[in-house]
Amino acid sequence: MPLDTVKHSIHIRRKKNERVFNNVARLWDIARKAQTHQDILDALHPWNAPIVLKFENVLPLLLAAAGLFFILLIFIHPGNIWVQISLISGFFMIFWAYISYEESKPVDEVIEYLEQQSIAKKYHLAFQQQPQHISVPLQPVLFIAHLKRLFPVFNQGSIANDFPYYASTQWTDDEGKQHQVMVFQYHYVNEIRIRNKDGSEVQVKEVHKDLWGVFVFDVETQGLAVTTANKEFDYPYSFPWHTSDIQVNQKLNIFGSDEMQMAKLLTPAFVLRLDEFFAQRQGDLIFHPDSHILCFLGPADLFHISSRAKNIHDISALRGHLRTFKLPYLESLQRDLTQFLK
């Protein structure tokens, strides 16, 4: 290939990739400055510039293929001087391809950040922040430890019981009533141990598991624990309760902290609301007896995005993705829980 043609090809490639780098820088600026989810969408249309988000890597790939071909010639005529020169040229071409190849990492990183910002702004999630209703904020470690002590479902790990990811928000029902909420991920670790030939216990492996849930603050109901699992709760939820509905008894296990209070609370209408809430989900719903805090914990990932970013090669596709994606399990829980608490 003539030298002028090589230079021309490199110029075209660099020019195309420079457009991508300019777009990436502009997207970072949009993500940092946007105040709402709609601000992000509005900033992506109209774009008024080349919309490409895919690096042009045809030339590096061709160079790598040609370099590999020249290197393999050495196995045909290892003593030939021209073949030896082609070997050196092949290594040079592969090195050139390596340093000129543009990875998609810059694009992937800015798209991931835009997703996080869109989630936070669309669902009004303040990540790693305490709910606003707390008048005297605690240190994060103390705050999380306090919440875990309130409920008997956060001792499932023998090695670790952590909240690696949480966010505060506010839910409003269709009557305008507001609820202070904290959405969280609960990660726990158990250790599997067996005995060796000497009879000593040895660690085999650690088992990591995750559950997701919400705390709702300032709720009226107190002293009740309901689960779809076949289990019992620790103190103070010591009193089991069976309703008059056989199907509900088969699906839900209900416990309370006070038998008289349960008799007043578990009316047919309330039991029907419980049945409707658990119609499409699994998990535990617990009302603390004293602190006016509700905790729901289940296996559905509340931070799960309905559609991950795939094959996004331009700004139009990116805008469509950010406009349509959502957190389906969180939306479902918010709708059903606010309806239940009315």
C-alpha cells in the first residue's frame, strides 16, 4: 500500500474517532449538569452534530491481520532475508494496530453513568443518603446498624450482613400522602464447613447471596410480620396467627408481637389487602412493634433495569434507551405498597 494511501486512511480514522471522543465529552457534561431526567433527554435532541458513538477500528484490524500473515511466513522460509524482514514488519504492524485500536470503554463508561443519573433523577433516588425524616443524621455505619437491629431478617449471614447499596426517596400515593422510603440491597455471606480426616472443621467456601427491600418510615401499623416462606420469626414476633381463609393460610405465615393487637388488626379487609400485596411477589413484610417502621425484604432486584444498554452506536439509540428503560420491580413494589398502606 502506498505511503500516501496509508496516511490518508489514518487521517480518516482519526477524524471519525475524534467525533466519538467529542460526543463522549459532551455526554459527560450533560450528565453532570442535568437537574432532571427530562433535562438529559432534552439535551440529547436535537444533537446538531455527528451522532456516532462507535469507534472506527477497521484499519487496526486490517493491520493486525496483515501483520499476523507476515509473521507466519517465517515458518515457510525461515532463512530467507525478505521473509525475516517481513517478520519484523509484521511485528511492527501488530504494534501499530495495538496502539491505534480504540476500545469502547470510554463510551461504555459514559452510558453507564447516564443510566445511573437517569435512574436517580427519574425515581428521585438519593444514593447512599439517609431519609429526610431523620432530624439528627447518624454516621452511615451507625444508621445501617440501627436499622438491621430493628428487624430479625438481617442475621442470615454467618460471616457478613451488609447493605452495600441503598438510596432514599419519597413515595406519594394517589391521594397525595407521602412516605419516606429507603430502598436497599442486603448482601449476606455464609460459610460452608466440613470436617477433614482428622475431625477438624475446615472452611470449604463462602456463599454470597443478595436480597432487596425497602424501609418505610412513619407507618401506623405495628407489631406484625408476614412471610411467604415456611419459617418463623424471632422475638418479638412470637405469636402465630391463622386467618379464616384457608388459601391465605397456605400462602402466608403471619406472626405478631401482641395477640390482642393482632385480633384487632387482622380484619377480613386487612387480610385481603395482605393477600393482594403478596399475589405476585415473595418475601417478608414486617412492621416494627415500637419504631413505626415497615420493612419489606424479597428476592426481586429492585435496582434491576428493564433493558441494559446494548448495540448503542449513536445518540438517537442512546436517547431511546434512556427514555424507555425503567426499574420494573421497584415500580411494582411502590405501586402495591402505597396502595396497601392507604
